[in-house]
Amino acid sequence: MNLVRGFPRRPGRAMAEATALVVAAVVAFPLYWMVLSAFKPAGEIQSDEPRPWTLTPSLDSFRRVFGQQEFGRYFLNSLVVACSVVIVSALIAFLAATAVTRFRFRFRTTLLIMFLVAQTVPVEALTIPLFFLMRDFGQLNTLGSLILPHIAFSLPFAIWMLRGFVKAVPEALEEAAYIDGASRARFLWQILFPLVFPGLVATSVFSFISAWNDFLFAKSFIISDTSQSTLPMALLVFYKPDEPDWGGVMAASTVMTIPVLIFFVLVQRRLVSGLGGAVKE
């Protein structure tokens, strides 16, 4: 009987797995082509008959990338911006999500709606007002002009997401902690924080990728001081309208992608393990 019931499911499962493989191949193909182009010699990149393989891989494109004097500084600047955005936005979002979930105050619903509306505003529409704001505060040509906007844009999503994690923690647990003599600060950091850590991890992924790959703010706010530029700006060194260095562009893009993939893999493991523990509880 189990075989009869299980038999019709096999074609559907095989179809789902085949569809997943096709979707994964389509999504991964641009990354494959980027890495392949980074290792291709210049002659194959400029060939009129591109091939999805190379028999003569070369590291010349990577040598040109790492040969740039400012590349290390760009990498460090991107790391400082991304890490600052992740840490500050996670801390503020955790406290804000706790406040809007655990406390009752006037205009709480209005505030949550404003967080949601903020997500619908295009970043491009706010770039010019932010430029004048950064100019008035004297933050142009500084890493602060990149950190502050990214924190502001990542907070609404982070607060909305963490609100669900905080709400899932039973209030009885909080009351039991207070009965046992725990202060509000101790409950917040020693009990609630570990329980909502999976949500913090998920929001950190969003914040890190958004800040790391930013080009719009870096191009708009870093005008004259190139020492404050980030990695996306380094791509402009290899892109020339007359004769673009596509090998350099692809090699630099590959180098930019590696830290993001490493960060995502490490954080994803923590996220999966945290969610698994939450389900068991």
C-alpha cells in the first residue's frame, strides 16, 4: 500500500528536482562566466566566437587587479563600511524591534507603518537630498557618508524582520526571568538576544551585501578624495570607454564576490543551526 501511495509522488519529485537544477544553473551561469572571463587570456575575451571554457587559463587579469596601488585601501574601506553597517544596524534594530514589540505607546502602529513605507522609496530618489545633507554635515569624501545612509536604509527591513523573532519569544519567559531576579538589561542581553540571534544573522546578510556592493552612494558622495573609495569604484579603473579591460573588470568582480560568499556561507550555517534549535524548543 505504501508503494502504491509513494509511486505517484516520484515523477513530481523528479520534476521538482530537475526544475531546481535548471533554476540553479541559470542563476549560477553569470557567476561562472564572470570567473571564466577572469581567467581567460585577453585574446579569448575579445574573440568574436566566445566559448564557455578555456584551455589556456591565465592570471594576468588578477595581476593587473592586485597591481593597482590603491586596491588594498579600497578593500579595507569596503570592509570598514560593511562591518560598521552590520554591527550598528543590528544593534539598533534589535533594540527598536524589542521596543515596538514589548512596549505599548502612542503612535506605535504609525511608526511600524512608516518603517514599511520607507521600504518602498527608491534609493535613487533620495540620492540627491542625501548628497546635500552629507554636504551640510561635512561628511562628503568620508566613509561616514557611506555608512550612515546604509544604516538608515537597512533599519526598516531589519526592524520588521526582528519584530517577528521578538514576538515569538513568550512573555511568560520574560516574567519568569523577572521573578528570578533578572533585571531588564540582563533579560535583554542574556536571554532575549540569543533567542533572536537567527534574525540578527539574516538581517546582517542583507546589510552586508547591500553595503559591500554599493556603487551609487560611493560614486555620489566620494567626489575628490579617492583614498576613501570602496571596491565597486575600483572597477572604474579597468573600464575605459575607448578600450575597456574586461579581464580586469571580471577579475576585480571575482575578488569582490569572494568575501561576500565567505560571509554568507559562515552566517548561513549559524542561521540554519539557530532556526533548527528554535524549532526543537
